[in-house]
Amino acid sequence: MELREMRAFIAVVEEGSMSAAARRLHLSQPALSQIANALERQLGVQLLTRSTTGVRPTEAGMTLLAEARAVLARYDQAVAAVARHTAAGGGVLRLGIPLELPTDLLSQPLAELAAAYPASRVQALHMSTAAQFTALRAGEIDVGLVREHPIGHDLDAVLVVEERLGVLLASDRAAKIAGPDGIRLDALAGLEWVGFPRAGSAAWYDELTAILRSHGLELGPAAPERQALIAEVKLAAVTAGAAFALAPPNWSQPIPEYATWSPLVGHPIVRRTWAAWPASSHRRDLGHLIASLQYRGPQ
């Protein structure tokens, strides 16, 4: 049983409903339900009684609640005990971020960081994954949000979020190929993929293009190394109807009438984002931020 699962269970019991607990934890309700169901399967007992008015713990659930609170209290005590040996927060915390992130991914963690470490100021820098890895190893940023897990022992990383990517198409073309559950990936054959430069994140690029090719899509040459795949570029490319682009379900960019976002049937493409930081770092404010970036899966 992981700490995040204990925190999730405590939130469900304290809030009395899955929806309220999901908002508190910044998770989707289906993801939170999966955590609760997995706990019950793992322990072999029913922990929650579900009804139209909410959820309440069973006798076994009350036992787990007490034990989980005790474990988390002991964990917090251990962290506090070790904290006196680490560097204090304060100053600038340099954060590398990619072009696209879930809109609410950082809001709560940054608010909690500001409350806990008011002397720390976050400086956000838009950088590709490859550039972030270089900057982390050069000491130019303190933490990065990257599209692939770093290789080696000099950087630590934790999975932050998974996004089930859908497809952006011209509205008239989408209407011709969309089904009740979305668009099949192989239905995009013959269209040009509006891709990103491989140099920005080679491992993610190779994973993504392998999935596209396995569904019968022929891909052209990779995008120029210096081309930034911003929202305006995606929308402009799909307008003519001969191209498609990939985007998450809660895309922050407003989508005009001439374009449409649709889910992909079976969710074949999942984009993962990790928080990565130097393994040698002892900054307390950085540790607080990482701890606040609890995994959210699949959006």
C-alpha cells in the first residue's frame, strides 16, 4: 500500500463523497474510484459503502482509516526529523515546463509551496525535455516537468500525470470518420501528422511514432528542430483538412468552430509527464513541491 493510496482513502472518508475527495486531491473521479477499488481488492475486504448520498467507511474501513492516519503522521514526523539536515528553502526555485500541461496541474502545488515557503519564488521557464535535462545537469534549473524518465542516477524523477491524447481535425473531416466512441487511429491514414521535433524529446517521439506506424499511418519527416509546436500551429495545420494533431482532452487553447477535438477509440496514446530534479538536491522547498505533485492518472 502506497502513501498516495492512504491519502486518497482518508480524503474519501473525510469528504464523504468521491467527487468532493477528487476535487480535494485534484484527481479525476474515475481515477479516485480505481484507487479505492484497488485497495479493496488488495486487502480482500470492503472498505466503503457506496450509496446515492455518498460513501461511508465499513468497520474494516474505519480500521484502515485509523492505521493510515497513524502511518502518515509517522511519515510526516520522519520527514520533519530529517529536514533539519537539509538546506532550507528561500530564493528562486527554477522550474522547467513543456508547452502543454493540464491547466490545474501546478496551481495547488504552487499555492501550497507559497504558504509553506513564502521566501521561495518560482521562476517558470518553457523548455523542451532535452533542454531541461541539460539544464538540470548544468545547475541552471532546479526541477523540470519532462516527457520521458531520465536515464542514470544523477537525476531523480516521479510520475506526475498521464493524459490520454485525442485528435484535432477539421470539423467536416471529423464528422465523416467519427464514431460513437470517438475516432479510430487507423482512420487517420492518409493525413499528415502535425508533429514536434524529435530533438525535443527523443524517447517520447520514438514511442509516439511507433504507435502511429503500428496503426498504419505513414509519417513524413520530423518537424524542424527549432519549430515550436504551439497551439496556433496545430490549429492552422488542421484547418485545411489534410492534417491532424494530437491534444489532451482538457486542452487550454479555445478550439474554433472549424476544428474539432475527438477522443481516440481505445486510448492508444498516453502522454506521461515526470517531475525530475538533481538527486543531490537537499532543498526543502523543492521537496515540498515534489511531494505536492501527486500522481494523477489517466486524464
